[in-house]
Amino acid sequence: MSIFVESVKVDSGFEHCGRIIRDGEFLLVFIDDIGRFSIRGVVLTSVLLGLGDGPISGPKDGIVRLSDSGKGLYMDIDGISYASPVARVRAVMRGEQRKGPVSRVK
């Protein structure tokens, strides 16, 4: 008699679709097949401190906001939400890491 183990992979709700990098005082957001967006450092600092939403500049304007838990940075662009972990955003802006992931929220 053989025993089979069935495992089910739970969908995380996020799909990797881009990356973030630092360019001087800006956080650059590259989203595959859409384009390059930028967030000013002072705007990003304000958002990360929980002081409100901020603007995103690019081919399509958007809004950057902090998640309710404070662990995710959400970018709402043209009706689609994208997310990046706050810990990675901070590491990239401090120069500790060169790049970080951006995921589409399903």
C-alpha cells in the first residue's frame, strides 16, 4: 500500500511585476509593460511616517499610501494596486540594498 500526500499551494494574492531602486532623493518604481514612476524622498518619508498619501509621477499619475498594518507600501496607478514591502523600501532608500520587488495586488 502506498501513501500519497497532497499539498495545495495557497495563492498569496500578489504577482511579481517590477522593481524599485533609489536614484538620489527619488524612489524609482519600474513596472513591467507599464513604465517608470518616481516618488520624491520627502513624499515617501511623509507616507512612511503615516502622515497621509502622496503623489506618484510617471506616464500615469498615481497615489502612494501605507497599508493598514504598516508593513506594505501601496501604489495605486490607473486603477491597479501595486505593493512593495516597507522594510525593503527603507533598505533601498538607505542604500543597504540595491533594489526591491514590486508586486501587483490580485
